[in-house]
Amino acid sequence: MRRRSATTRTFFTAWLCLSLLAGLWAIATPLAAAPDEPAHLIKAASVARGQFVGVAGENGHAVTVPAGVAFTHAQTCFAFNPEQSAGCAPSTPPGDGLVETTTTAGLYNPLYYALVGWPSLVFDGEVAVYGMRIASALLTSALLALSFLLVASWRHRAIPTIGLLAAVTPLTVFIAGVVNPSGPEIAGVLTVTVAVLSLVRHPDDARTTQRVVVLAIAGSVAMNMRGISPLWVAIAVLLPVALARGDLLRTLFQRHAVRLAATITAAAGGFALLWTTLSNSLGSAIADGEVETDYPGVGTHPVVGFLTVLTRSFQYASGMVAEFGWADTIAPPATIFVLSLLIGGTILFAISVLRGRERVVVLAALTALVMLPALIQASYVTQGGYIWQGRYAAPMLGILLVVAAALLGDAVAERAPSRVINTLLGYCIALWCFAQLESFVTTLGRYAVGTPIAWGEFLRAPEWSPPGGVAILCCAFVLTLVACARAGWFYGRAPSESGTDSALTERERPAVTR
């Protein structure tokens, strides 16, 4: 009973903290100020009304949605123009009858949109849009909270907590607070990775059922977010499994709960692949004779496409961690530097310390992060042009960071005293909070007054102001970060050498495979 109470408290604490962060992003981001958000909003509202695809046409798929949702198409005057504040966007007109409009997301898997579109059935106008954002924030934050719940049960959890924080980048929190399936995809893949690591590195009969339930939920959701999602989920499963002993895997698959979870996850993956194949959602831009793509690079040779994306890897890197709006707003250099320390330091430290199979797995994940975007773009570029964006590889970055930090945590715990590890955890939490805060404030400033940001005007007379005002939102974000920092420290710190960790038992010691 005590363990169940602690588990519940851990989950809800993490869910609340992350939901507040994502919710503040949802309020602070102007309507339609996220990648393709009008298309996703319209898709969500249409799915909530039983229109899973719509009628194909020249500009996308025609559906019937509330006028306030359809109007977001007309509120993107600031997109791709960082100097323009969001003050140029017209207000949503009164009245919310149903109108016909189009969405370029018509062929996408409907699961995400069914989960977040329901507020448009309850609310009208701008409130419906904010409601869908909040629903997406709660969904994404719940998946992320499951990751923190599982890591909190590990014996050596301080370094893995650092890896988790590094994976929950400012981009992840931003995209969680808008209507876009990338948010739950990133969070779901991250949780799948943690769940499989928990099973193969920290075996515990008492927690096996909990872990496979988390795996089934996160895997089923993640695979049905975007067309490429099953690839990330497969990697999230296979890389940790490569670390496991054969006898441990056989023991796990003898359990009914494990086999049932595997069956459910496989069925969800089968549905995802079937939908993608039958709808041709990945190839619609290159195979639909009625819709002509306008992406640059159509006709480019696959080798050229591969080399172009590969040589631009560092340019895409910022899009994986700190790119906001319509990919037109980049976090300040200080944020990029801090995130580079957290992410690059974790990866480099792991490669330097680990040996044998563990190092090979980390290097394989790093190679996949670099090579897969180029390979995917190469397969598409000739007929569809250049479509790759940095955030598309964010799930792979999360896999790399969590695997590296999990293995590093076991290795470092054997060599460093807990006070040193806890000091490192404290510094990393502080750096993470700084990166989150600066990203939030500068992005809010970009929409309030445009760039370069005039901070006096931002505080006194912004051209655009979110609900509640800029000052209140900034203060609320700071207070939420303080709560996140305290929770991260409480649940992530290593126990002292002289003390005992009553929440854990000896059977949770990892089965280390060298």
C-alpha cells in the first residue's frame, strides 16, 4: 500500500508540474503560432465530429468545423516574420456556426486528433482552441510523467534523471502546449525507452506489470501519432533489448502480462502501419495527382538530398531542442549553449566511460540520430522536395539521451560518491530551468513586440498580450519552474552512502551486461 501511494504521488507530482509548464506555453503562444497549427486544429475539430478524412481537393481535404477554429487560417500574419509581433492577427469574430474549410492534415492518423479535439464540442471561439491546446498539454505531460515515475524506481536514478531533463527540451514543452502530434510522439517514444530499460536493466517482479502497462500505453499512443512514429518506437524497444541477457528476456516473455502488453502494442503498431499505407499519408504530397507539392528541391537526386541533410546536421540540431513558432524563432545563444552542455555532456561522458556492448549501443543510437534524417530525406526528396525539420528527429534524441544516461548512471554510481552525483544533479536542474525560462520569455517577447525585443515596451505596452498579461505569465512560469526543480531534486537525488533508500529493494539492482 505504501509503495502504491508513493507511485501515485510521484506520477501526479510530475504530471502537475509538466502540465503547468506546457499549459503556460499554451496560453503564451498566440493562436496559430505553431507549426501548421491551423491544419491540426481543423483536423482535430473535424475528427471530433466524426470526419476522419474529409473530401480531397486542390488545397487539402474539405471538412466542416466551427467558424472560430477555421478562422485560425487567417491569423498567421506573423509566421516566418520574427520582426512582426502577433498584434497583426485579427481577433476571432463572434459567432461559431459550422463552416466548410480545408486542412492539409486530412490523411493523418486520427488518434491524436480524437484525443485533443473534444473541447471544440464543448466550447466556442478562442476558448475552444485553448481547450484543445490544454488537452494536448495534459496528454503529452502524462506520457512524460510516466517516464519520471519509472526512473524514480531505479536504484541509480540521479544521472538518468539528468538524461530525462535533457530530453525534455524547451521545444518539447512548447510543442506539448500547442496542437501538434509531435508532442505526444516525442513523449511517448521517450516513455517506451524508459519502460524497456526498466524491464531489462532494473528487473523487479513486483513492478513488472506496472512497467509493461506503461509500455503498452505509451507505445500504442506514440506509434499512432505520425507516419514515421513506428520507426522511433521500434528503435526505442530494440536498443534497450540489445543490452539484455538472453535468460532475462526468456523469463520476461514467460509472464502473461508481458505477452499481453506485447500483443496490444503490436496491434496498435499494425493499425498505425495499415492507416499510413491505406491513406498514403506519407506519400500524399508526391502521389496525389490533384495536389502539387510546392516544397523546394523537387527533382533532386537522392544522394544530393542525403548529403544536404547530413551536412546540415548542426543546423537541424537547434530545431530538435529550441525552435519555436513556425520554426522561425530560435532560442537565444545562452540557451543553445546550456542545452549543448546538458545534451552533449551526457553523450560524451557516456561514450568515454562505458565499455563493450553498452558503448556500442550508445554509439549506434548516436549514429541513428545523425544518419536517419538524411536517409529519410533522401528517399523523399526527388518527388517531394526537402521536407525535413529538426523536431522530426527529437524522438531519436530522447532515445539516445535516456539510454546513455541510464547506462552512465549504473557505471558512475559504482565509482563516485552520492554527494558528487547529487551536486551534479543540482547544477543540471538549475541549467535546465534557465534554458526553459529564457526560451519562454524570449519567445513571448518575440510575439509581444517582435524582434529585436524592446524589453521596456514588452513590459509596459506590448503590441500583443496573451490572456493574463506578460508579467503574470512570466511570474507563473518562474514559480512553476521552482516546483519542477524541487520535484526533480526530491525524486531524482541519489541516497547517501550512510542512509538507506526505503522505497527500493535489493532486487532492483540492475542486471548489468558488459
